[in-house]
Amino acid sequence: MRMKSALGLLVAAISIGAMLSCTSSSGGATGTGFVWIATEGDQQVRAFNINLSSGSVSQVGSARATGAQPSAIALTPDGKTLFVVNSTDNDISVYDVNSDGSLGSPSGTTPTLSQGPSGCSTNCLAYGENPVALAIDPAGKFLYVAEQGVPGSVSSPGGISVFSISGNTLSASGPDCPANFSLTKCPFLVTDPVTGVSTGPSAVLASPTGNFLYLANQFSNTVASFAYDPSSGALSPLGTPITAGTCPAADGDNLFVANSGSNNVSVFSACIQTSTCPAADGRLVQVTTSPFAAGLSPSALFVDPVVNFVYAVNSKGNNVTQFRLSSATGVLTALTPAAVNAGQNPVGGGITSDGTYAVVSNNNGSSMSIYSVGPGGKLAPGSTASVALPGQPAAILVR
């Protein structure tokens, strides 16, 4: 069975799918899956293990404090450092990750997204404009932070900040960010070319191959494409943003976008490698028969890292739509049944790196739902079907 290079999932909680390990999803899995989940009610992040043989779920280590309104989680490719961005506090919490997935006390730098001091020359934006999403490049060199800004404001636009990663330390990166200003930011501004107001960055994904970044914009309902410099992390826009929703996910060949207003999923061919496109230029080409019907208000997507299945988390439908993906055409076909039940107001999800278990976070239900993934991609309640959480889950990452 071929292995795919999974890119990620998103919503207000985002996770990027760089695999730590992979086996067949057809059964007989051994080892451990990992779940990190941040809850906004008590401002904590917790780590859980999934026994890939039995499906049992257990918390490992102690809960660790986050800031107010944790909205996204990212993990370095080596699995040693975890980042949580806190929208209300406008900062980033940094944690060392132990071998069992448990988290150490907050460590390293915790950049405050405060008003940036002098040092920025051009394209400078004050920190603190509602950071909501994170992405890490496949090499683990750069952390990208998507900031929504304030709707309709020219003085508080949206942007993408770039940090260099060194262990558990972050420092501002890019041509306008002097090395000695580790707590400043000089982001790439993302604004409407006519009005100058924020387009509302809400999700960001780094391609698994090639140096490309994709940004979903909530206010303008567009997806923008960028190339990034593998040395500095600096961004260059690629063409004009395309009209789409705000919740992208991807495998190695396609970008999937959840359209919560129209209750469907758009699929784009992502030209990130010459095996699928004449030129690996990062452009997005919509699949001819896209979009595909999902449930009520899809708010997140996740992609099976081993075989061709895609799942849409429907926040108002309280369920998960399950699709088979045609690797040849990019077409999504609903499985039977088309959806499985989740908890109340599911907002995020992910799948273990071997493709055997999926986890969905239920915000209003203060719980997470655990599913086993059958050979045909169908989700079924796991032996531990649900785990109660002390606070409302807002961000989740599954490996």
C-alpha cells in the first residue's frame, strides 16, 4: 500500500501532518499513537497515548498551562518541540516533548505578540493581531504564524509572521527582522489590494515537498499561495488568491478546502512536484467536478496518511463526513454511511500516522471522540469511544 505525504488539517485548531511513523492501515498495528489537545475553558494542553493494538486511550504526564484561547498546535518534524498559539494573549507557548508524548513545563522562548519595537523597516505589523494558526516547514527550520487582524481595519491588518526554530527557541526571521530582535515581528502583510484591510488569515499549511505555503483567508473567502525561501523563510506570493473556503487540508498531491457556508469541500491539484504537474510551481488547479457535498458547516478536514480517504468535521451537523479520494482524478466519493456521529460541536480532528485511529475534538461537548479506521476507510467507535475533557477543546494534533 502506497504511503502518502500528509500535509495537514485545520480550523481555528490546526495541525500539520508530517508523519513520525507509518504502517499499513489494514490491521495488526502495533505501537503508540499520540494526541495533544488544548482546551480553552481551563487554558491547558494535555497529551494522550492511543494503544494502536487495543485502541485504549490514556493521558500521559501532567496538563500544562497555555495562554488564553489556545487556537492552534504545531509539532516539529523531529517530534521534540510543541508550539501552541494563544489568540487572546497574543503569544506562543513552547513545550519540550518527551519520548512518551508527555509535555515538559513551558520552555524556550514564549514570544509575546506585542507592539513590535523599532527594527522593522518595511512590511511591519505590530504583534497581537489575533494569531490563529501555525505551520512548520518540512525541514523544521521555520514556524509560520497566521494572524487574522481586525475585520475592516487598515491599521490592524492580517499577516504571516516567520520565526526561525532552534530547539525550543524561536527568533524572528526574514529580511526586515534584525537577528537581535528575537521578540519582534516583521510579517508578510496579507491585505485586500484595493481597500488595504485584512483578508482574515485563518489557516496556513506548508507543502510536504517543494517550498510552498498556502493560506486560507476567512474574511475574503480565498486561498493564497506563496513560495518561501528555504534559507530565510521569506515569502513571495504566487499569482492571485483563488476563491475558496477557510479550512484547508492536503495530501501529497491535492489541497482540500472546507466551505462551511455552502456545506461542501473543494479539491485542488497542488503543483508541488513534477510527477503530478508539468512544472512544480505551487499553483492550485481546481478539480473539474469540485466541490463535493459534506455535512452541515464543515469546520475542519483531515486526510488519511496511508490510503486515499478524506474526512470533513461538520461543526453544526455534529458528525464527520467520510470520503474516498481518487488519486487519479482528485474526485471525492462519499462512503456508506456518508457520515458518522461525533460529539457536540466538533471543531477539529486528526488521524494517527499509521492510519488506524482517528480523533475528533468536540468543543461544546468538552470531549474527544475516538474511532478505529476500517480497511475501507470507514470510521467506527474505538474501544475507548470518548474521553471527557475538563475544558472546551479548541486545538488538536494527532500523530
